[in-house]
Amino acid sequence: MSTEHDVIDPAVPPSGTGCAECLASGQWWLHLRRCALCGHIGCCDTSPHQHATAHYHATGHPVIASFEPGEDWFYDYRTDGFVDGPRLAPPRAHPREQPVPGPAGQVPEDWESRLNG
């Protein structure tokens, strides 16, 4: 298994303020996750498209961090568990004024029925 230094780069900033794939394709998300190695922002597994997990499968980058305001946790896909991690480069969350779910204008009225359980 890799050491923390191989899977977390605290100096890399996030790729943006929303899920990169959802923004590119006009989709929406529930919560956001940040790749702890490259900074890619993807949507959570409860979101319809699960882009954070897809990023792990495509790249092998195994550790994510929450990108939600007020949350400070890391998760390792390899162990299916939470792990400790360093303070990441700012910003450490999407802007508080950004709606959840988001992005504004893309979320369908029946969004709750479209979540992955």
C-alpha cells in the first residue's frame, strides 16, 4: 500500500468549486469530494453520476477529502474507510453561498428521487 506521501499532496489546490464532469455536461450533484492527490473535484456516491469514485477508478488516486463547508475528513477507497490527512491547500470547501445540491439552475425539482441510496 502507498504511503500518505504517495496519495496526498497538500500543496495542490482544488480543480474548481464544483464537480468538473457535472459542470462540463450540464449535470448536478449533491455533495462534493476532492481528490487528495491532484485536486480534482467530483460528486459524491449519493449523487446521480458518482464522478469522485469514477475519478478513482480512472486514475488510481485512492484518497478523497470532503469539499463541503464545515467538514474535515479523508476517505481511502482501498481500505473503504476514513483516514487522517494533512491540511490541504485552500479553498478546502466550495463557497458557502453555493447551493446544495448544485449547481444553481441545474438541479431538477424531483432531485431527491434521483439520488443513489
